[in-house]
Amino acid sequence: MKFASTHFAISLIAVLLTLQSAGVYAHPPGLSSLDVTIKPAQLDAKVTFALQDIEAFAPMDSDLDAEVTEAEREAAKPAIAKLLAEQLRVNIDSHDALPSEPGQVSFDDQNNARVELHYAGAVQTTLLVQSKFLALLPDGHQQYLTVRDANGKGLSEKMLGKHDDQISLPIANAAAAESPQAPFAAFGDFFKLGIEHILTGYDHLLFLFALLAVTHSFWPALKIITFFTVAHSITLACAGLNLIELPSSFVEPFIAATIIYVGVENIIRGDHPKGRHWLTFGFGLIHGFGFAGVLQEMDISSGDTGILLPLLSFNLGIETGQIAVAAIVLPMIWWLNNKIETAEKFLKAGSIAVSLMGVFWLLERTVLQ
């Protein structure tokens, strides 16, 4: 009976933390941004998408050799611009507007595509913006929409989804409009986004599980969680404010390497590794860059508060999700670790699974890309 319980617990943890682990990158393909700027005589829109969201509808690999060259990316720009122009509805004063010129497409080193569109016309009474492209994407995809005036003042903001893909904004005079929303109207959206990101960030969760797998009680676990929180909060803030920038091509493989290291250390040193909290802090700094990529790479900010409000609420969401997961997993870890007949088997089996998953992610993010 004891063996069956042990086997069930180990299997449950392994299944929850590894089976749902298909490629986690700096930001999931479920997030994009749409920035609209209202000017006296025209309206500008900038749409930012991860390339993997667009490739299914505007293929870039024209020779089908599984590699997209710089020339192929350049050749795909007109198709991408046309796709986004067709899928973005801009209605000015009850009349649908068309782009005044072909969209301008650019790529960055984080595998994002940015499309800039311009619409002639002055908004006098009402602006309606609909992102119809969301209907083509998975249900979980979210798009953060911001509307600003020519001076950069926030007029409105909203998190769009497949089933709520538009915003209607009454404007008496766009040039002098006051924001119809309070500065903290987006707090809940980014808080929810933070929770969703940590709950679907299986590499971060697996790393945290590997760190906590050696604990036997509340205080050591609290110490590890606190050091991880402080570390990734520091780099999340620095990266979000553009004080420090690391490419995802470095961050994501390094995150996989941290998982491998902790798993192997658990196997070699057992359940009493020295300096685990300092190791947590050091590796947590790198994980913070992974969290920051969600906001930073999509140029997401919130009205007059810029990036500060999204950073704060997003980080609070991450911490809330992290605490919720720890509250569920830790009692099981302590129960297994405090039984002589199960402790060693649990730690070794769990750590081997962690290490193997880390190796998979490392290969996926380097040689298998």
C-alpha cells in the first residue's frame, strides 16, 4: 500500500509537470499587441505578433527546406502586411477605413513581426477597432490594445480575445479627448496574464519543483520561494524598463540548463544541498528575463503609467500563481520526504524526470530549432 501511494504521488507530479511541456519560449504564441494612435488627420496602427502566429497564414519557407532565410523573410513581407490589413477593421465615424498605403513590416531578433498601418481621416465622434485575426488563432490568444492621442496620452486600453475582439471608443474631439478609463484600469488584465503565464510556464514550474523537492518543512521552502521571487522580480523590472536586455536565444536555453543543473544536484547531493537559496537567487535572475519577455518583446505598456503598471500587476500575478502551485505541491513533497521508505526513491525519481525534461528543452531550444 505504501509503495502504491509513493508510485502514485511520483507519477502525478511527473505527469503534471512534464506531459504538458511542449516548447516554452520567452513569450508564448498566445500574446500580441495592437497600438493605435489618433492624429489630427490620420490614424496609425502597429500590430506586433510572434512569427509562429503568422507563419501558418503567411508561409515564409518558400523552398520547404525547414529553414527560413533572410531573403525568404523579406519576400514574405507583402503577404504579412496584406494579411494584417485585411484582418484589422478600423471604423472611423461609422465608416470602415482602408490603409492609405501598404503596411510596413519589420522583424526583430526576438522572432516577432511588427506591421505598421496608416489610415487617412480625422476621428470626430467614434472610433471602432476590431482585430479579426484573433478569430483565426487559438482561444487562449490575447491581444493587448492601447489607444493614444498624438501626444501619447492614453485614451483607452483593453485585453482582446477571440470572443471579445473589438473596442468602441466615443470621441468628441480626438485631439483633446480625456482618458475615459482610470490609470489602473488594466491592472486586472496584467494580473490575470501573470497568473496564466506562470501556470503555463512549465519550465519555470519544473525548476521551482526541483528546488523544493529537497525540503522537509515550511521554513526552508519559504526561503527558497522568497529568494526566487526577489531574484526574478529584480530582472523582470530591469528588463521591462529596458535597463538590461538579453536575447531569448540565450535566456531560454539557459533556463533549460538551470533545470538540468538542479535536477542533477538533487541526485548527487541528496536532500541537503548547501547554499540552495543562493543557487535559487542566481538562477532566478535568469528566469526573470524569461518572465520579462512577455511584456518587453511586445512593447506592451499601459496608458500614462507606461510599463510600470503592467510590470507590477504582471509580477503580482506570477507570485500569486507561484504560491498557489507551491501550496498544492509542497504538502505532497513533505509527506514523501518525511517517510524513510519513500524519501530517497521520490527525490531520485523526480530529479531524473526533471533532468531529462531539461535536456529535452535544451535540445529543443538549440540544435532542434
